[in-house]
Amino acid sequence: MAQTTATPRPRSEQGERAGFSAKALLLALLPLALLAGVLALIVATDAGLGERTVPPIETLNVQQVRLPGPGQVELEVINDGPDPITIAQVLVDDAYWQHEIVPGRTLEPRDSATVSIPYPWVQDEAHAIALLSESGVLFEAEIPVAMESPRADRESVLRFGLVGLYVGVVPVALGLLWYPSMRRLGRRGMNFVLALTVGLLAFLAVDMWGEAQEMALGVAGFLDAPVLVPLLALLTVALLVVIGNSLRGRTGESAGLALAYRMASGIGLHNLGEGLAIGAAFALGEVALGVFLILGFTLHNVTEGVGIAAPVVGERPRLVHFAALAAVAGIPAILGTWIGAFTYSPFWTTVFFAVGIGAILQVVYEVGRLIVRSQAKAGEPAMTWTVFGGVTAGVAVMYLTGLLVAA
């Protein structure tokens, strides 16, 4: 039998290939190096326009106001403008007041600082705070109801954790108790419940969109949070689709149970936002509003359990899965309550909302596919009076229970 021997490439050809790779790398880096040089020249010469003679642009964003104890006021501020800003004076209730600024009273663009004011605030009263820059620009903040900010001690953590439990885990678990009744439904009844779920989730997505855009307005402008909301939502949808395709048939779970978990995850992100609202209300001293939000969200979230149970009506999951679904959808409300009460960030809240929107939209797509397949097997169009009635009922239920929160 004849043997064939691979002919080694000449060293000169190997060298040419290595040299070609190095040359290609240098050619790829050359535009980047030239771009860096151009940018450095623009910065060094002020784009050739010379020294600017217009007044500086000063924008100071007050991120948070806290009352850590009696006679203490703290403000978290960030320089949201393109020029340095120096905080010269602090006014509380129209009177100049002593204060301390850490790390310093001059903030470069995007720098943040903590303003500490030893002011004898009055319980349950409103107070107005103003920061005066060195150039005379006034930046205002408000304490609507003066009340000591919650501290992250053992008692407060347990108390706010219990609030999150009432708002998140308990109502979702109560909604899941309708699972046995839902199993008695026929095909049309099941499609009605799935369409009801689409209506519930569509309402949540639109509601979260409004909340995310409103929250984004409080974020420092250089972060461009309003633009992040749709981008993060779309990226979340794409990521979940990729993950779902890669795990399809590998996890050992049924398609319906996997969809229920994805639905619980999306709803959990929405409940995180509800917990943030409750915790922030108590942190601002608005106790009556916080209690009202607890009552409204608890009633509002019972319907979420129905939606989570819908994809598994044709299956018999173990009881542990129902407990896990309630935890996935409800525990984020506990986390949100802690974050809102003890440490609050408009930027990260906006990010959570945006990711939640994407997660919910992806679940709406999956549930919609279930309805379309079921209708096609029965030889019916995707949109019938049953499906339309379910979607409408879902939107109506969420809207009417939402009115209890907004009232």
C-alpha cells in the first residue's frame, strides 16, 4: 500500500504568513491610533475655537435626600454638567446654614459628593433645601414629610422583609391556588385563560415602560437613561430567546413549566419595582402612602399567580415547583423593599425596569405562540372572540386593580 507524506511548507512561506498577520494587525490598529490622536488634538485646542468666553454650564443633580437622625440632613449630589461646579452656600428653609461636603465642594463633571447639614428638622414637617453655586445658580431639593430615614438594622430589615412578603409572595401564592379549578377548563376555556395572561402581561409591560421613563428623568443626564430603557428591553428579549433556544429539551422540564418559570421571572422584576416604590415611600416619610401601596399591590398581584399557572394547566407539576414559582415571582418584592428603604438609586431602578419590560415581552411572545398553536389544531383563526375576550379581560382586571394603587 502506497503511503503519502505531507510536504512541509517552506519556512519562507510560513514567515510570509506570520508577517502578513502582523501587518494586518497593524493596519487594523492604525485607524484607532489616528482617531485617538485627533481626539487628543480636539481636547488640547478646544476644537480650534480658542478659549471659551461664555459662562460655565452648571447642572447639579440631587440624587437622594436622607434624614439619618435627629438634627441631621444628608444630600447625595452629582455634577451632571460639562463644567466644574463649586457649591458655595446651602440654604434650608430660606436661611443659610452651616454644612460639610465630602470629598469637597468643587465637583468636576460626573463627580458626586455628600452634603451633610446639621439642621434641626421638625418631625412630619416639610423643609426646602437649596444649594447655591459659586456663580449664583440655585439647585433645589425638598423634604415633603420629615421623618428619620430607615436604618438597615435587624428590626428594620425584618419589618420591610415582611412587607415585601405581603406584597409579593403571598398574593402570587394565592393566585396559584386557582390551578386545580383551571384544570377543569376545556380547550376554549384554557385559551381564554392564556389570552387573559397575555392581557395581564401586556398591561404590566406598558405600566413598567411608563415607570421606567419617569424614573429615567431623575437619573444624571450624562447616563442617557431614557435611551437605555428600549435598548435594554430589546437586548433582554434577544438574550432570553437565545437562552431558551439553547436550553430547549436539555433541562428535563416540560415546555409549559419552563414557560411558567420565565413568566415568574419577568413578573418578579415587575414586583421588584413595586417593592422599590413602597420602600422609597417609607424612606421619604410618606407612611400613609406606603401602607396604601401595600394594600393596592397585594390585591393587584393576586392575578399574577393565575397567569403563572396558566402554562402548566395541562401538566401535573410537583408541589415544590409551585412553591418555587411563588418565590421567583414574589421574593424580588422583598429585595425591592429593602433597596428602596435603605439605599436608592434612580439609575439601577431604571435598569431593573428596562430588563423587566424585556422579560415580560418575551413571555407574551411565548404565550401567544401557545394560543396560535392551539387554535391552529382546532382549525380556528388565532384571534377569535374567546381570545379577544381573554386579552381584554386581562387588561381590564389589571387596570381596575391598578386604580386602587393610583387612587
